[in-house]
Amino acid sequence: MIREGGPSLFEASKWIQTFRGKCIIIKLGGDLLTSPAIIKRLTKQIAVLSRVGIQSVIVHGAGVQVDLACKERGIERDKVGG
């Protein structure tokens, strides 16, 4: 059974073969990390990557958190390209 919105196992196998034994970088925006449901879903997906032999490094974007910290301190920020 194929889940709507996601790749089939056949489609995923092409990516697994390409990236098995390699390390990928996953950048997570600060917005994503404000939702426990999204965090739970992402951690499950990252665990699957590990099980199929794809290592990952998680980079936290932290934009939302940086914006909040600046606002609390009265620091103006000028965002360029995100």
C-alpha cells in the first residue's frame, strides 16, 4: 500500500542506494521545532535514515528563537535571504 504524499518503496530505494554509507546534513528551521508533533515525525524519519545506513547531521536553523531573543533585548535585526 502506498501512502498518499510520500514516495513508494521503489522510489525511496533509489535514494537509499545513492546515499547509503554517506552523511547528509539536515537543516531544520526554528519554526519546525516549535511543534512536538513535527519533532516526533522528524525523529522517526531520521531514525529510518540511520537504519538504512545513511548518517545525518542535524543543523538547527533557530531563526524564530534568534528573532525572539533579539526582540526581548531590543535589538533590531535585518534579515537578508531568510
